[in-house]
Amino acid sequence: MTPVIDARGLTKRYGDVTAVDGLSLRINAGEIYALLGLNGAGKTTTIRMLLGMVRPSSGSVAVLGSVVRPGAHDAWSRVGYLVETPAAYPELTVRENLTVAARLRGLRGRGHVDEVVERVNLTTYATQRAGTLSLGNAQRLGLAKALLHEPELLILDEPANGLDPAGVAEIRSLVRELSCEHGVSVLLSSHILTEVARLATRIGVIHRGRLVRELDAGNLAAQTRRRLTVSARDLVAAERALLAAGFSPVRTEPGTLDLTDDRAIDQPDGVAVVLVGAGCAPTRLVVEQDDLETFFLRVVES
């Protein structure tokens, strides 16, 4: 099966600065692929190279089977995108902006505009000038323009930027609907890791211009660390008792011991018995697991 995005050895240099360094990326049809990275990691530069907005210093990109190069526009009628701050004509209304975009796409009739206005929840603001929109609604307008022509591939750079929690949930629901019900493939970058964890089917971590880790979202739990966290009034006595029982406690934050032994995690009641028997009953005993944020920070800091 031909991937919807096939990037090989992508590199972009600006003088002595290497923004993207030999990045290869393959995204298959129907996936929601999330690209994670710190500010300046190379996410936006990568996306701009995928879209042909920036010419790579080396490497190649194919989108929907078409090679991305100057003058090649074969795939763009099938791609929707929202990159960084969405552009709009500030003196035109939301509806007028979308009508112009529809005409540039060769779309006729008001049906496309009306449908996308309702889909991104802009009906109330349809007659408002774009220059007076809030950041969140300007982001909705940019997303509406990306969806006008019902693309096969949607590329979104921080799509929830400026949205309140309700708006973030709306975008999540919309992206999931596009993928599950309409077969749209999605590449997105985001710093809202909880949303990525709920939405993505595959995750790539980019750091200092390199793709340093990829994993299926279903395997995230296997990649995150579990631990038994123990607190006690007499932490020294608790640590001594656990060591004597064959555990390997590690002091973390003040007043806390972490145990990563499988025996401790699978049978925390046994740990409680040991501590009670030693006269230092636990005040807190809980199994915790890293979330996506902790996993991400561990990857980029390693």
C-alpha cells in the first residue's frame, strides 16, 4: 500500500543551524499520526517541507504518491492543511473568506461553505469580520478552510492553539470523526499531550531535528513505567524493612519511596504487610504509571 506521506532523509539547514536532520517518516492511510516535540525541535519545519512550503537541503518527500517538488501540484487538491497562524482577509467576514477559498479551490455553490461553517461551530460568527475574531475562532476559520474541499489527507500544526477546553474537545471529536467515518488520514503536531494520547493512533517524537522514537498508541502503556509509591511517618524504618524483605526502594520526593519491583507492583498488599509487621504502617500506598507527558520528557531528556 502506498503511504500517504513518505519522507526520506529530510534535512533542512539554515546556515550553520540544522533545523531538521535526516528525518524519515512514513504514514499510512487512515492513521492519525501525532508529531511531538519541544519548541524548536523541528516540527513546523518538517511540516512545511512536507507541504512544499520549504525546500529541503536534502532528502525527498512524496505525498499521496506524488513527489513534492517545485511546480508539482498533483496532490494538493486532495490535501488540507493548517500551519501555524491561519491567514485570512481581515476585512471580509468568515463566510466571505470561505467563499473566496472555495472559489480558489474551484468549488461552486454555497453548500460547501455552509457545511464547513456548521462543522467547525462557526455559525454564530459567520457574518463577523475575520479581523475581529478571537484567536480560537480564527483557528476554527483556518481549520474550516482546510476542510472545504473534503481532503484525503489533513495536516495540522497545533490545531487546538488558542481554543478553550470545550473547543479542544470539539477539534478532537471532529478529527476522530474525519478519520473513523470518512477515512481521512491525519498528521498533526500538538503540545497538548493529553489530547494526543486520546486521539493519535501512532506517535513520533522529534528532538533536535531528529525522529528519536515512534510507537503505536496501543503500545504506550507498555512503554510507560509503573511504580509503587509508598509514604510512611518513619521513612528510614520503612526503607530498612523493605530492603530486608528483598525489595529495592528508591527515595524520590521528600517522604516518599518508589518501588519498581514487579513483585511490589503486582502485590502491594504484601508490601503493606511487611511495613505493618515492622511497625511502620504506610500512610500512602498507590501504584502509579507514567502518562504521555512523563514518557515524552523521559525520551527527550535521555
